[in-house]
Amino acid sequence: MATVTPDLSKNLINGKWVEARSRQTMPSTNPATGEVLGVVPKSGPEDITAAVEAAKSAFEPWRKYPAPRRAEILFRAAEMLVKEKENLARLMTQEMGKVLAETRGDVQEAIDMTYFIAGEGRRLHGYTAPSEMPNKAAYCIRVPVGVVGVITPWNFPMAIPSWKIIPALLCGNTVVFKPATYTPLVGIRFAQVLQDAGLPPGVLNIVTGSGSAVGDALVEHPDVAIISFTGSTETGLAISAKCARRGKRVSLEMGGKNAAIVMDDADLDLATDALTWSAFGTTGQRCTACSRIITHQPVRADLTARLVERARRLRLGDGLDPKTEVGPVVSDTQLQRVHEYVEVGKKEGARVLVGGRRTDEGPLGRGSFYAPTIFDNVTPGMRIAKEEIFGPVTDLIEAKSFEEAVRILNNVEYGLSASIFTRDVNKAMRAIDDIFTGIVYINHGTIGAEVHLPFGGTKNTGNGHREGGLQVLDVFSEWKSVYVDYSGKLQRAQIDKD
């Protein structure tokens, strides 16, 4: 069973593993069993200060390190992640609960992202353009920005850090990484792999601790040039306001209230498989989870029966058990939040078709398990149809037409992911045009992004930046325009045109 030994459960600052200045620690606990997996530093602002100072000192030599050489280190890290994939996946299942097949996918996504971004080390494209003046060259290049603060959530404790840390490093920045409080051990192991791959001291630093003590200090530090954050909309907007006051760049990936439309011509077998996975995979703890299913009236009854029957059969348990299909919610605090939303739904007049309760029979009583839950009789104005629940809960909403379904889908404050099930290519193409989200799937659920396409959303899902794809490089680099005049005389653009 994969664990991190206590002597490695320290902060990484300037290439060394060190205790928090306070010497205080905090536990990391298995949400399926209540077992304490290890302890990590309960750090404070003074630890962030030390990490930022190390990153700032390391920035100048690292930015001058040729990008292809930076990429070689990342390639080595990817190779090491491949070898450690199973151990990392098992540790992740223990620490945050999702089933082993999913944690293997989480590690694989970090592998894929590292290979993909490392490949850009021999490109890192700028572009050339013709000058409007004779005997003059015009082009632009990417340059790094400085120290990057990375704050990540617990639901994808290796994939999401890789989306941020790997491109930041490739572009020539240095990093201070604050992993989620619930998943510090996975963050530490990821940082250790990158360090072992050959990063110079101070290029990557990791500090564990609470958001209030460590996250705020990272956001507020004047020597941090960029904050890259994934988490709740409330926290993200607060971070954005703090960064705005300091003129600091910020990349936000926040909430979602994702919906799938099922039209009357849909393949219901496919839709049932995909929506069960989208709603209850990762126990619904994904920003892309399908929490609204908008059904065309003619297929509502059939689809409802299929989904309820499937949800009832889902097997809950420890994610290390190969028979388990749905793991625990990450903590009792999160479980209580989910249940409070279920009670809100009942008071609003929605009807629980399945689930709606904590599951604590037998060995499940040691963990934070919540039964997969489906609501019916949901209207678009209900809170459970508009607010992010972040648990194994989904809503059934009826629509009488394609146009009404799209209106319902778009009528929330978020715009991350959406899907439509239809055999009609015309409806599929209209959906692509009319749905206002960052990701659209046709005949698939709302989850399953690939690293070489941009990931992110519209409205309150983010602030316009993207992770994944080549677009992520724009977050972690500045554009520098270069003009080389070899005419031997003064030429004034826009003036000396005759």
C-alpha cells in the first residue's frame, strides 16, 4: 500500500525538505476508512516568505536555461511518473477517495500533460511578421513572468497541478505550490518526482497548510507575479479582487453547473451509460460533473427509469476495492454540505427518486459515503438547479423543445461543460453554435477533457484564461515584440511612409 513516509512529509523550499517554521503538523486522512495516512507541515506565512524568496532567487538562472533543456527535465519527470503510476494512484485513492481506475486516470493526465508541454520546449512559438518599413525585421517572442503561485483543489490532486506547474516551468517561471489541505501527500509526491527529475533548487517549492494561512499569504506576497487557482467561485473571486489591487495576473478555474440535453432521438443506452458516469464518477466531485439532465418530454419517463435503476445498483466502497464503483465524499464536512443541498431540494418541491441520504451500513460507517442521488420535478429556478453542489447529486429537468432545452442549459451563472445526445446532425451543430460553455460534447457526457485542447469556461466558471492546449502558455508568459532596423537610418513607423 502506497504511503509517504513522515520524513518526506515536509515542505520543499530551495531544494530541501524542511519542517514548518512553527513545527506544527496536520494529518491527512483516508475518507473511506478514517485512517490517518501521515502528517504534513501546518505552515504559515513565514514559510511562504521563505519559499517565495527561494523561487525569486532561482528565477534569473532558470529563465536563462534554454527552453529545450527545461523540456528535457520535464520529459524525465514524465518517465518517472510512468514508472510510479500505480503507487501514486493508490496513494491518491487513499487520500481523496475516488476509485483506483479514476486515480490511475488522474496520474495519466499528469503524464500526458507533462509529455505534451515538454514537447513545446523546442517550439515555444512566437511569430514573425513583415515590417511596414524597408530593411527592418519584426517579430515577437514569449518570455517568462517570474514567480508563479499555484493553488489547487483536492478532487484532481495530480492532474490539476500538472496543468499549472508544468507549463509555468516550461515557460521559464519558478513556482510556489500550495496543494489542497485534503490531499497534501499526493502534492508532495508530485513535487518530489519533479525535483528528482533534475529541477535546480528553488525552481519548484511546495508549502502545505490551510488556505487562510498559506493561500492568502501566497496571494498577497508582492514578489509573486501570477496566481493560478482552481477551486470554488467564491474563493476565486476573492483572490481575483486581491490580485487586482496589486496589479497581479491571475488565472481562475472555478465552478460549474453542467448540463446534458437528451433529445427524443437519442440513443438512450448510450445516454444512460454516459450520464451515470458524468453524474457519479468521482462521486460527483468534478467541476465538469453533470448535475442537470435536461430531457426532451417524449423520452423523460424512459430515461428516468434507466438512470434510477442504474444509480440504485452502483456499488459504494473503498476505492482500492476493484468492485467499488463510487468512492466516498472527500470529508464529513463536504458530505454535510451535499446533504444540506438535498434538504434544500426537498423544501423547494423536488422529489428524490433515489439516494438522498448518507450511506453508513457496515464498513461504510467508517467513511464519508453518500448515496448517488437523483431529483425529479426540478424546475430551472430552483437552487439545486442553479448552484454547484459538488457531490453525487443530479437533477432531471423537462424541456418541450430543443430551443427550450438550450435556454435552460444556458440560464445559470456558470459555463464550463455541456453535452447533447441526438442522432440529428442539424441539432448537434445548432447546439455547438448556441450553447455558451467552454466545452461541448456531442453524444457523450460532460466529462472527459483531453490535454491538447484548451480547458476552461465562460461566465463565472473562470476569468477567460484556459488550461491545457497551447493556450495555457499565454497564462505563464509575456509577449515581447522585437524590431530590428538594419537600414542604417532613422525610420519612423506610421510617419515615414512616403
